[in-house]
Amino acid sequence: MAAPFFSTPFQPYVYQSPQDAMIPFQILGGEAQLVQIMLKPEEKVIAKPGSMCFMSGSIEMENVFVPENEVGVWQWLFGKTVSSVVFHNNGQGDGFVGIAAPSLARILPIDLAMFGGEILCQPDAFLCSVNDVKVSNTVDQRARNIIPGAEGFLRQKLSGQGLAFIIAGGSVVQKNLEVGEVLSVDVSCIAAVTTTVNVQIKYNGPMRRVVFGGENLVTAVLTGPGIVFIQSLPFHRFSQRIARSVTSPNIRENPKFVMQIAIFFFLAYVVIISSLILTDV
């Protein structure tokens, strides 16, 4: 059984697979964490490209396309990688590999067997996995749940009976929802949610709030039963604040300045064209 995600850093844990294989792992660090996984001979870890931080001499790394991960077309269309990295212990003794989070994020160990063999995550949440874990991208076919932008509807699903490690930004809170219990969360703050939770998207006001300084425009209404992992600092929010700090003062004070100017010129164009048509008539 995997350790709960909120356990103390630096404390080692042991994952026991359904086949009774024992795999120790250790989550190191505070805000920008990495996980060190111990591998016996012939054992392997599958991770996303560019996540390896260190590994022992007996570990061999290979960049491959994993057929069981149905990610090729969608990830390729949206500029994402379609391959995975396999770390295989070909030595005679035990080895180890360190997998690091790509940003200021915490690493959550998820034993899929404890979540009914399936969990939904934010895009790019998957970091690495041990044993039976399948990664696929799902699209919510319900029109009311589609958010503009690829990252809004390109959700990541982990399935199987193995151990997966996912990432979440900032501090992480786990909420256990009872049957019928309702929780409203900002869409970008959802790191992962079990498939038993009913998710409904709610728009908090007219679309003009997007132009004139609206925040928290879209929230997710979650109805139990199930478990949801909430992150306090989504990566896109963190990156936006960095971008604002390095832009010109006018745009930094009003990040929607460019859009407002574009709408102003568009309305002016409509007024001029309308006046010309009326003049000709």
C-alpha cells in the first residue's frame, strides 16, 4: 500500500503491488520535490521525458513510445510529447532513480488500487509510475463542461492497479466528499479527482468579466461521493504572475489592457462602417 500524499518528506515508504512486489520509495524536498524509487533487478519505472534527476549506475534509460498509453494524437496536436522514458535496472543488485517535479510542485503518490483503479487528473499531472498504470487523455463530451482552450478539456486519466506519482502546485488539500456533499472549487485548482465524483462546470457571471478584470470566472461544482485533491498554486497561475512582473508597467497593472484596446478599435470600426452604410442609403 502506498503512503498518503500528505506524509512527512524524507520518510521512506514501501509500496506493495497486487503481485506482492515490494518497492520502496522516498519523497524528498519541500516545495520542489523529487521522488527516489528503489528498483530490484529487472524492475522498471516509466516516467515523462525530462524528469530524471539522478540514477544509479545499474539503471539504463530508454526513450520509447508506450503503446498502452493512448496519448499520441491529442498530445501531438497540442504540442506535447508522445513518448515516455523507461528506467530499467539491468544490474545484479538494487538500484535507484530520482524523478523530479518539473516546477515548484509537490509529488503525490497515488495507489490506483485504492481508488477503484481509475482517477482523473489535471493535464500534465502524471510524473512517473510503477507496475500497471495506463495514461490516457480524455475529452468530456458534455458541451456545458467544455472550457475554452485545449488545457480546459484535455484531461488526463490514470487507470490500472499500480502506483502513480502525480504533481500539484503549492500546498495540497485532500477533501473526502460524502454522498451528496457539494464542494465548489476553482477549475484550475483541481489537481485530481476520483471518477465517482460528479463534476459540473459553472460560469460565475457574464463573459464581459473576462475582459474587464474578472477572476474565478469558472468554478467546478463537485458532488460526492469521492475524493478530490486541491492545489493552492496551479502552474498556469504561477507563470502568469511571473509574466506580469516582467512586462511593461501599463500591462502589468492591467493584464487585459491589450484585449480592451482591441475591443475598442473593433467597436470604432463597426461604428464607422455603419455610418458609411447609412450615409450611402
